[in-house]
Amino acid sequence: MEIEIYADVVCPWCYIGKRRLEQALESYDGEVTVRYRPFQLDPSPVAEPRPLVEAMAAKFGGPDRVRQMFGQVTEVATQVGLKLDFDRAVAANTFDAHRLVDWATERGRAAEMVDALYRAHFTDGVDVGSRDALAGLAAEVGLDAAEARRFLDSGERTAELSDELATARQIGVTSVPTFVLAGRYAVTGAQEPDTLLAAMAEVERREAAAD
């Protein structure tokens, strides 16, 4: 079964959803291929790095409200072994980060690259909109930093990524994470592992009945 994950690397629920899927797959007997699909929560350019709390405060009713929201998701993340430090997180446009995931996918490092991006943003306070930072993260997962930087500067896969982002909208992805199973069945939200396992079993049943 192929599972496509539409997600953004600055989305905490996407980080949690990825971890819960991994937990589900530990109990799943079938073969699964996971593919990472791009989605941008906010495609607006970010002129300069600034604290995420500050950037979000204007949109969500001030810093106190934002910290309350972040506190809730941090607690959930802790339950699946993830550490989120929103006080260090930096607001960033993720277009180049998604390009880097594509590049890493071609080199067999997709899952590691996605994990490194989540950890960089949510734990280490790294600006994942910075090409220097992205090249450094590529090195962390065993890829060549200089090659990664040349790729990012080249503009390669810019048009392709724009098309992929448009495709996500066209097929109805409006919130993330969204898991698409076997190319036809969508599960939205950071669902519990048992829910994901049940969805996979149901897709297996439907696919077998259709054969």
C-alpha cells in the first residue's frame, strides 16, 4: 500500500501525525511505501526571520492566546515522544524546504530529511527558510551540504513544486496532515495509531474486493 502524506514542515500536527503513522506501521503486517507530498500552511514570503510566537500573535489574538494554543499541542507532542520548543521556533516560508525534501527523496533520505526539518524548526530554533541552514540539515542526514546548496540556488524543481502544491489544492487538500491511502482514500488530521491501522485495514478490504 502506498501512503501519501500531505504536510508542511512547520505544522506541529503534521509532526505528530508522522510519528503516529510510524507507530501504526510498527503494528502493521503489510508492505507500505510512504511518500511525502508538499503543502504550505502559509505561502507568503517571510522578509526576515522573527520569533514564531511574535509572527502568530497578530493572527490569533495576541501572544497569550498563541502560547495557550502552543501549550496544548506541546502536551500532545510529548505523549508521542516529541519535544516542541515554540519559544525558539522561527517563522519561515517552507518552499525551499519542500524542494529539499524532493531532492533528498531522490537520494533515499526522504524520511530522515523530513524528520530533520521538523526537529530543526520545532526543537532547535533553526530558520528552515534559510538555504544555508537547509544545506546544513542535508549534511546532518548524510547528504552533501555543498551539493544541496547548489541545488537550492539553481532553482531546480521550482516549477515542479509549484505544480505539486497546486495539485494538492485541486484534489481537495485543505488542512494537514492529510494521509491518502492507495491513491484514493483520505484520512485527515493527526489521527491516533489505532485509527490509522483501522483505515489501512479497511482500504485493504476495499481494494481486495475490487480486484
